[in-house]
Amino acid sequence: MHNERTIHAREVLSTLKKYFVDLVFDTVIKETVKFKESSVGGYSILKYATSSDAAESYRKLAREVIESD
């Protein structure tokens, strides 16, 4: 989970992309309250908040993983 509000997180992501160009996916899963709410309720983000940006990010990442094979 990436917290884009912190300088440290942005620097880490930038460094990863710089040194591991071909190994880092384009999709970044951003930290949201929805993840915490879904885990408290015992649901995946895809079930808890189906149309949220967080759920869409996971779907996008899944497509990237599938297409990378």
C-alpha cells in the first residue's frame, strides 16, 4: 500500500521505479480507509467497495499481472 502523502513513500516508489524498471508494475495500490473498513468487516475490497478506486486499482493490477506473462 502506497501512501502518496508522505515524502518517504514517494521517494521509495521513485527509487524502485528507477532501479527495477522492468520489475515494477505501473499500477500503484494507494492506501485508503476502505481497506481498513473491509478487513474489519472480513471482506475483500472487491466485495466491500466494488466501485471504489481501491477495488479498481486491484483489478487493474490483476490485468497487468496477467498480461505480463
